[in-house]
Amino acid sequence: MPLVPCRACGHSVDTSAQACPGCGATNPGRKLSKQQSDFVVLLIQLIVGVGLLFVAGNWAWNQIGPIVKAQLSKPAQ
Ligand SMILES: [Zn+2]
């Protein structure tokens, strides 16, 4: 069983340990706590979402933009 330093107190704990024997922190073998990893996942989803939105918006503008410009440049009837 590999030992890693606890993320909270540095005490050597088993990676599979549920709680640190030194300080009682949960999942001491994990680099990130559940909350932190949830936040990272949320952040990645946000970045990917905004990226997709940007690409989709850019694509839509390239498709619709020339039509809109053509409509606008038409002389009013
Ligand atoms: Zn600890």
C-alpha cells in the first residue's frame, strides 16, 4: 500500500485511507478535496461551454452576417 503525505498535515497516510490518523482530514491521500475537484470540474465545464458558445456564435455570425449585411445594404422600398 503506497503512503502519501496528508494534504492537510503532511502525516504519512495510506492512499486508500478514509481519514488521516494525524489530523482526521477525510481522503488524506487525495491531492484535491471533493469540493476542490468539483470546482475544477465546474471550471472546466464552464471554459468548454464558453468556448463552444464562442465557436458556435462565430460560426452563426459567419453564416448569417453576410445575409444581414446584404439586407441592410438593400435600398429601402
Ligand atoms: Zn492529516
